[in-house]
Amino acid sequence: MIQTQEFCRRRERLMAEVGNHSMVVLAAAPERPRNGDTFYPYRQDSDFLYLTGLNEPEAMLVLLPGREAGEQILFCRERDPDRERWDGPRLGLDGAREQLGFDDAFPITDLDDILPGLMEGCTRLHHLVGKDAGLDQRIIGWRNRLRAESKGEKGPGEIVSLEHLLHEQRLIKSRDERRCMARAARISADAMTRAMQTCAPGLNEAELTAELFHEYQRHGCPPAYLPIVAGGANALVLHYIANNQPLPDDGLVLIDAGCEFEGYAADISRTFPVNGRFSAPQREIYDIVLAAQHAAIDQVRAGRPYEAFHDAAVRVLVEGLVGIGLLSGDVDSNIEQGLYRRFYMHKTGHWLGLDVHDVGEYRIDEQSRVLEKNMVLTVEPGLYIGDDDDIPAHFRNIGIRIEDDVRVTEGDPEVLTERVVKAPDDIEQVMRG
């Protein structure tokens, strides 16, 4: 659980970055209609959640560094007993001050009347330019109205994107964030283990999907993304989400899934045999991917370039593919020419946090950025072997990905998701048990 003090510190840090005479404006996510008068489950905008802790729509964060009357302001919905009887409790203005640590709070319905006046002493306005065209226009309208009333003497002369400052701040995870991510990882790992234990010939992808959701829901956690539960050749589709086909009795099933806890995501992939035992060709490919993942995880260390773990995985994958005859020639030539991309076409990981593909730059000044303590990322090599005529029959339609969530420390990498087994002997034992 993220404490109120941490949200306050995050806002204070961002205000220090933008400096006095600046203004930050950030909007909550809107509710999204599903059909008729029903809505999708509400998920707060990650940037807004990071700075406020508020999980309600119809809200606006305003930060005014150096303002004597109060630097941290929240516009939100007022308490309304009639509406709350239908939709549940609201934080309200007093709650914004007392529970979330804001200096002041105003009704969201008063935003158009109050916000232009807050711009008066500001020379620069920061917000997520281009993310919401409607908000872009409102901000320009508020500024133009103020400048027209003051004959151009008041209001911000510059509008700046907030993205870089805020997203770089989010990239390094605090102690409380790491606790939330560890909790999401444990629940997601247990869900994956449950799917392994349930899997058997005759089942459908949907039945394993239900096992994942059961484990998430009993802990009060939503899925962090639509899961991939791909049996047999479906694993060759990287973003397969239909999850509704029969599992092949003698094939593999690839699951890529995770839940989120307090907004923080886990992201795990495991591949295992539907009947509980790897065939010799399946295990041969699996061992290559697992070795590549071990090599990659070993590169997730402070001071190493971000790209190092991808390069390590690619080298082991190519060595394995050459070894079993799916690639020919020497390893270095295959890497230089990118011939391996026929079987491995994606990168080996991504940042992880409030978003599954979390924010933060991967390259700085056209160079791979250096890993720092308390960054969290995924490590997920894979091999996807189709059914082309030049592929030996015993290797066709094998898709394998192994993914874990890894924290950069001062020493050895910390694998947050190690709770779910991945060695083939261990997988078979779990499935027998």
C-alpha cells in the first residue's frame, strides 16, 4: 500500500523539477462506456494515480510551486449522498485534503472558473501535451482567456510537455512500489502454478484462463492486461488473446499473464506441455530458451547497458539454433545479418511498473541507457518455430517464451517471479502433483 506521505513526496519532487513560476496540470482518466448504460471497469490514468493516489474519474491535479496560498491542489467530485447510493462513496473535498495530503481542493464543476486565475503568476505550464486533444484545447482556451483579459500580461507564455520529467521519476521504484510489485508477482506466480496444476488433455484455453482469473480475483486483483493462453500453433501469434481453442493433447501451451496490485503490474510467461511431459524436440527448444533467459537475467545489473541482456539472450538463442540445425553458418554472422529474427522477432524485455510496458526512455543521446538500482524490467526470450517446409517435422509449430520480472539491485538481480517454476523437470513435477 502506498502511503499518503509518498504521494506528497512525489508531487514535491516534480515541483522541484519544474521550478517556481511554473504550473503542472494533469487529468484523471475518464470513464469509458462499454455499451448502453454500462461502463468498462474503471482504471485510473497511471500518471495521475502515481501523483495523487486517487482512483476516481472527474478530477484534475494542479501543482503551483512556490504559491503561498497552497502549492498542491485537487479538483474532484463533491460528496453526493444520492449518487453515492448508486455508484459508491466519493472522496470529496475534505477527503482530498485529509486523506491525500492536498493543500486545497475545489469542486471539479468549478474548474473553468478557477483554473484560469491560478495561471496568473505562471510563466510556464507543464502537462502531457498530445495525450488528450480535448484537454489540450481547454488549456489553450484558459490561457488565451486570461491573456486576453490582461492584455497579454498574465498567464504562461510557454506550454511544455510533462512526459520526460514525470516518466523518468516513475522509472526508479520506491520501497512501497517494490512491495506492491512483489505482491503482484506472488499472486501472478500462484495463478500460473494453478494453471499448470489444472492443465490436462481435453481442456480448452478458456479453462486455463479461468484458473488465472480465479487466483487474481480471490486476492481482489484485476488482470494487468488481457492474458495470452495459447495452445500449440497459437503460441506463434505473439499477441494471441482469443483464448478459446481446445488444447492440443501432445502440444505445448504458452501463457503470458499477470495481475496488478494497487495499480502495479506483474508480467509472467511460462510454456509447458499439455499432457505434463515434454517431448524430446519440445524440451530441446525449451532448454535453449531457458539458457538464454538465464544468460539475460545475469546481465540485469546496475551499471550495465540496458541492451546487454537482449544481446546476451540473442547470442545463446543463435548458438542453440545453429546447434540443432535451424540456422546454418557461424553464430556471429547469423547475429550480424539478423537471420535469427525468423524465429525470434521481439526484444527481450521492457520496463515494468504502473503500466505493463512501463514508461521511461530506453536510450539516452542515442546510446543504450545504463541500468540503475530499483529499476524493474521483464526478461522474456522466446523461440517461435513455424511449419515451413524447410523446418524438420518434429520442430514445427513450437512456440516457447519464458518471462520473469527482475529488479536491478546493487548486486545480483532479484527475480520477483521466481515463485513459479520454469526448469522442465520442476514443471513436470508440478503438473504431476
